[in-house]
Amino acid sequence: MSHDHDCNEFRCPPFVPADAPDDFCIPEECCPKQIPTPKFPSPTSCLPEDVLEELEERIRAANQLLLSLALNRRNRAEGAAHIEEEERLREAFEGLLGQCIRVQVAKEGQKRKLQVTGHLCFVGRDFVLLQDEKDKLLIQLEDVCSIKHPKRFIEPLHRQDLIAIDPCLRRAITLDFGATVARSPELIQLFFGLTLKTFLCFLEQDKKRIVVRTQKKNMAGEFVDMDDHVLVFCKGKREMRIRREDISVIRISIFKKRKRRQRRRRRRK
């Protein structure tokens, strides 16, 4: 069957050489010695090619319809304007990954805006992560007023992130998808989109110290839990709760524990 246009979709090669490199991290001790032979991919369907293309097109159209219906329900429930604004901000931040930016943050009804500066490290579903010289800073997308950068926004690159990866990681994702993805914030973001609540749960495992900044004061402690409305953290044996709507910035301390250890060593000397 002839094609009048080039197809950029990924397809298996018609012939795989016997000396092709292993990109699936297959343990040698688990497999018997194999005689090098040419490998030929099997057909993906028993249907004729023209019938298969028509069927796939119908499946794509049905999936697009289901996606549109789901988005419409979500828009009615949460407000289309709010969702569109967050998507616009996400796209703007994704075009600035790795850049040093300045973000203006303010809660609803608050006149005074907070300036946050740092290198943009991560863009989640409802938050962004910046890093300054000392700490990491978490900002909720709904609190962002403006983004300042010396250069113009760069269009985000739509790349295939899992093409050139470690063969053992590829094998783990294929054979143990749930456990592998659940251990990595980057993979959760890639497959599902990472929320602020999920990101903070990784801090609980490392017992990271956080500083929560509100309009009135700063509070420090170790992260415990978070739901849609309340952030819970503790300082010693004292447990503290703060409403999510009051949080302006969450600061994650990186070097303070190391500095404390160095000070203790100096004192001992």
C-alpha cells in the first residue's frame, strides 16, 4: 500500500540485526545461551491494513469524544475560567524550565504582592517548584499574579521523554509499572500529572523541614500530611494545622541540617 505523505509515528523496523544492542536490561543469567538469528516483528493485527487504519481512526474519534465530555464535566464543576488560567500558567512555566525567574504571588483579595525569585525546577499540575541559593520554594498556581523573565517566553518542547532512557528503567516500567512510577515524582508527573499534595508526601519519607509562609507569619516544622483544605506539620511533639487557602509559599530547607551538623562538630572540637 503506497503512502503519499511521510509518517513520523514510531514503527518497528522490518528487520532487526542479530547484533543489535540490548535496550531492555535483560539479565544474562536468566536466559539460556542463544544462537544469533535475525529477528522479524510479528504483525500487530490480523486485519487488513486499510481496515485496521479505519478502525484506529474510529477509536481515536471515540476517545476524543470521551475526553471532550470529561473536560466539559470538569469545566462545569470547577469553573472553565479557572482551569483555563491554570493551563495558561502551566504552559508559560514549562517554557521557562531551568531559567531564573521572578514570580509575584498574592492570595485572593490581598493587595500586597510577594516577590519570589529562583530557578524554575519543576512544573506540577497545580504548583511550581523554584530553587534559590538556599532552599526550594513551592508556589500554588492559583496564587500566581505574574511571571517576570528577562527574555521572552520559550515555547515548551513536546518531546518524548522515555525514548532515550536507561534500559533497566525501561524494563522496570514495563514489568513493574505501578511500583516504579510511584517511587518517582518525575514519572508520576509524566504519566499522570503531579499535585502539590503528592509532591509533599515524598517529603514525609525524607522528614524534610518546611517553612510555611502566610500573610501574617512564618511557621516551621516537619511535613506530616495534607488534604484539599489543610496542611499538617509538626514541631517536636506539637502538631500544627494551617488552611491551604492561607498558604502563600512553602519553603523546603535543604542545607540547614547539614549546617547544624557542621556547627556541632566545630563546637565539639
